[in-house]
Amino acid sequence: MNAPIDRHAATAVPIHPLLASRHSTRAFAPGHDLEDAQLAALLEAARWAPSAGNTQPWRFLLAKRDTGEFKRVLDCLNAGNRDWAGHASALLVGVRTDANAKGPLSHAAYDLGQAMAHLTFQAAAEGLTVRQMGGFDAAALAAEFELAAPLVPTVVAAIGVPGDPAALPESVAGPDRKTRARLGIDDLLINP
């Protein structure tokens, strides 16, 4: 058997260990149930994320494993995501609201991203992992949960305790068995 891959980021300069150690896995510890206090802390972290004009244009659908809601969310995922996401302790649908009583909210997707980032790092502090995915049918999710405009399902996150990547089927294990890589800072900067 191969040695496990070090998932700690090889950063160009030191960053907070929580940020450097955070990674998304498709491997979840089977049978682990999240405590209500953990879920409350994740949602509280998201609640305190910054947003344009403090509009907080995010809403969440939380579905714990072994519930009807979990199956309904799981059924809206792309087939490849269903193969591993069903082992997560919970599925969370991040929903943005594109308008409020004052009109359109042009930064709603960005603000939801901020809320998801806060939730993700609270999860890391709790010893949990979050894998966010875009591979789902947003229209099917909206219909399944009767979400009308301006509510738009934007991301689904699998949440749980990290499991053993070696236990993943080869068909979904790819990222979990590779060294983490990112573009360099020079590649990210736009120089005028």
C-alpha cells in the first residue's frame, strides 16, 4: 500500500496552520453523525461573514444523513458526486438571494462565497472537512424544495469527519490521491 499523501499545503510563505491544513476530501468517515452544537457553530460562523451593505444574501438547506431531506439533495447531485457524497454526515445547500425589498443584490454570489468560506474554516477548527461542489442540478433542487426567485441554489457542500482516501473507489479518488497544487502568486496577479 502507498503511504498517505501529505495534504498540508506547501505555501510560498507561512500562513495560518488552519488555512494551510484545510483541504477538501471526498473521503468521509462512515457512520459519523455531526453534533447539533457543531452544526450550530458552522452556521453561526457563516452568519457573521461580511456582505455588501450587510444584506446577508445567503440561506441554507441543511440535510443530515439518514433523513429524507438528505436523499432529496443527494438525488439532485451529478452521478459522480453522488458516488462519494452519500457518505458525508450532512449536505448543505448554499442558496443566494439575488434581490431584496431594495432591489437586485449584485454581489449575492460573492457574499454567499464569503459565508461558505467562514463555515469551511469553522469546520476545520472543529476537525471536520467540507467539500463544496458545483456538480448538481440547481433547477431540480429549487423545484424539490420549492425555492422560488430570488432564491438560487448555488453550491452544495458535503460535511463530515475526514475518512481514509485509500477506501475511495478509484473512479472518485483522483484529487484525494494527488499532491495539492495551486497556481503561483505571480500567476494570480494582474500586472498593469
